[in-house]
Amino acid sequence: LEVNASSGTYASNVVYLNVTRAADSAYNALIYVANAVEVSKLTGDGRWLLADGLVGTPAFSFLGDDDTGLYSSGANELSFAIGGAQAAKLDSNSLAIPDGLVGTPGLSFLNDPNSGLYSSAADQVSVAVGGNELLQVRADGIQAKQPLELKANDNSNTISIKPTAALSASYSLTLPDDDPVGGTMLKRNSVGVCQWFSPWEFLYGSGHV
């Protein structure tokens, strides 16, 4: 069955039924060829096969929005195209999404589009809330951009942990690895390691009771 057989431009557009004497129905297929290129196939065992497509022309798209849809971006990969740009990639191991920005995080919410998760740098994931970076998660630690608040069990009051308005340098606090003895306090040495000590030691120095 030929389509537009009288037109020289479309003379190579052919729809034909390939019927073979084979026990396997997969060999019996309805194939669509456009400009001498096979672009679609309906197999005898019920599968509908499409061309891989491209990010700007996804294989499965829409008449009114032909650069948005699904395409195969590689072997065993399925990608989503939105407006001709890759919006997500799915393979057997993961679902990958664009990095995003602090104001438009890559993973956000329909009713709160400026809050969510985004990649703020290589090997770094940030949490955005209301278009502001609240938290960074890196290989070397977690950095909070706002005070850390500990709320009472009855939700009545909070304790905030935060630095001064301007720090002259960065420093660390390393907690001791032993349990405190009753009546002891915590102090930090010159390299940032905290130690338990007695208030008497603070008042009179070490070696005094």
C-alpha cells in the first residue's frame, strides 16, 4: 500500500505488511517507512517500536508540542525532553535530573517551586527553602546556612546554635570520646578538641582539688 504514490517527493513513503512463513509471529510486522528510512514498526507479537528520537525531536511527542516527549538517549536509557532540552534520564540504576538552581531547585514541588534539592557544585547537594540555600551536604561534612534550632518536646521554646555575625576565621569543635563525670565542664583546646574538666581546675588550675 503506497501513500502519495503520484508525488515525487513522497514516492518513497510506503506502508507495507511484511508477512513471512515463520512460526514466530515477531517476524510478521507492519512497518512504516518515511523517505526510505524505517521509523516505526508494529510487530506480530504486539510490540510497537519507534525510532530512537533526539532531545529536540523526541520519538514520542505531541502535535501541538513536538519538542516535548520521550526519546532513547542511549542504550537502555529513557529520557524526557521538555521544550527541546533534556529534563530527566532514566536507566536501570538511577533517575537523573538537571542540577537546578537555588531559586529553581532540580527537585521541587508543584505548589512550592522554589523549595527543594539542587546540585550547587560538583559532589555537593543543597537544600533550598523559599529560594534561599539552607543546607549544604558535601563529602567532608554538612554545612548549615541558618542557625540550628533545637525545639522542646512540647514545642514551646527553642535553643539556637549560631555563630556571631562575622567570624575572623573558621574553627572546629571536636567532642571528646568519653562520657562526662558529674559536675564537669567542657573546654576547647588550641586545635579545636573539646575536653571535660572540673570547675575547680578552671578556678585554681590543674593539680588543685
